[in-house]
Amino acid sequence: MPARPAVSIITANYNGAAYLAAAVSSVLDQSLADFEWLIADDGSTDDSLAVIAAAAGDDPRVRVLPAIRNSGPAGARNRALSLARGRWLAVFDSDDLMHRDRLQRLVARGEADGADIVVDNLQVFESAAPDKAAVFLKGSGWRQARGISLPQYIDSGRMYGRRPGLGYLKPLFRAAALGDLRYREDLKIGEDYDLVLRLLAAGATLRFEPAALYHYRRHGASISAVLRAADIEQMLRADAALALECPTRGYPAEVRTAQAHRRQSLEVALTYDRVITALKSRRLGSAIVQGLRQPRVLPLLTMPVAARLRRLAARVQAAVA
């Protein structure tokens, strides 16, 4: 039997042909060459499989797992996880890129710190303007390696919160720590956050690598670009399921408080979606009733106006420049 690889790269792909060639190149160019790459295609109807075959050639480290029907990113990743043999498991999306030294540095960080999960900073770029990239986590608190606690992770997951969501960071899991834990397949958005959260709730440790080694592509077709009411409802159900699996009464007060704030933010976000939907349908009475039931939603209603004002200011500035 072949030796166990250091890393299994786990990728879900659905109609990612436009970005796959670049993704394949960034993976095969990794300085840590001891990996296997499991690409779980999720019933793509474009040329994804042909693009992968052309870009990967006959590289034996790349294995494509086709599917007849689309099950969502969580289900696709679970199929890959069930076959992974690596000591570490790296989640990587098919429309993103990796710095050449990413796997090597994350594995080194995980081994040196004895971590169960390692995440690095993100380099966020627009697909239409790849040269204009920005670091996701900014500020002095993110310039050095550090641990991230359970309450800190939960607190970052608040909807419309002031802190950046740590659930966007792509995890490297120690396979022995992940064990049989898998993604919730009913989640279409926030599935990485949920899996890391459940692992932390079980006692796992999470370490942060400050280098922005994961290059996160933003484009209109991204699943995370649009948040719908159904997505928020699924996240609320996942939150309730976690409370049953790991009753919060056994947690320190700061964990219970963070969970309560996170749940409240999801409820506010759901009401906000309902109010906006009612306003778009010209059902003013329904919008008012929804808003009165959840007064915390009222400040959020200024966001569309503020966004329009920012766009107008940018156009004026460009015109006079």
C-alpha cells in the first residue's frame, strides 16, 4: 500500500471550469509535494472534468470523484473526506488559489504548536481585478501566530458584526482530531464555520498563521456572495443542533454569552431579509409588523442607503480625479 501522504487536499467543485486551470496550477506547484488531491465534482454540467484532466495531466496525486447529482459543497467534501488518507486535511475551493508554500507552512505550524486545526490569513481578490488584493484580517492582533478560543470563534460569527468572520478562513485539520466528524450537508453557507465550531466544542485547539497564504477569489457566482432566508434558517437549525450535542450549560459564561449573541444575530438577519422582501413586494404593512417584532433590525435598514451613498461618492470622486 502507498505510504500515507502528509496532506489530503479536499476540494468540492461545481461548474468551476473558468477557474480550475489556475487552481490546479497553484496546487501542483506546492513546495510540499507529499500530498493527494481529492476533487469531488458535484455533478458539474460545464467542462470542469476536461479542464482538470488537461491541467493535471497524468499526475498520480490528483483524483477526481465524479457525482451524478448535485449535493452541495458539504456533501461533496464529505465524499472526499471519506477517502482521504493524509495526516492533515486541507480544505480548498476550486475557484481559489494557494501560495506556493502554504501547505508546507501550515503543516509546520500545526506540528510545532501541537494544534488540531490551523488557519491562515486570506488574500482576498476580485476575479475581475486580481492585482487589487487585500488582506482579510488586519490590525496588530493578527500580525503574529496565536491561538483562537471557542468564544472568540463564535463571537466572530455574528451576522453584521464588527469583527471579521473567522468562518471564512480555510482550515487545515489534523486527521486524527477530526476523526469521523463531517460537514452538515444541509448547510449551503457557513459549513466550514459549523465544522470548526463543533470540533472546538469537543476540545480541539485552533492556531492562526498570520501569513496570507490562501488566495480567496470573489466573483458573482460565489455561493457565499448571496445570503438567503433559507440559508439563515439552516444556520439557526445547525446552531440548535449544536446546543443539543454540546449543552451550553456546561460551558464557561463567555461561551454561553457568545452563543446567545450569535443566535440573536441570526434571528435579526432573518427578520431583515423578511422586511426587505416585503418592501420589495410593496407589502408595507407586513414590513412594519416584522420590524416591530424585532426592533434590532431597524438599524440594518439604513445599510442599503449607506451603500448607495458610498457608490455615489466614489463616482463623484472618480469624475473629479
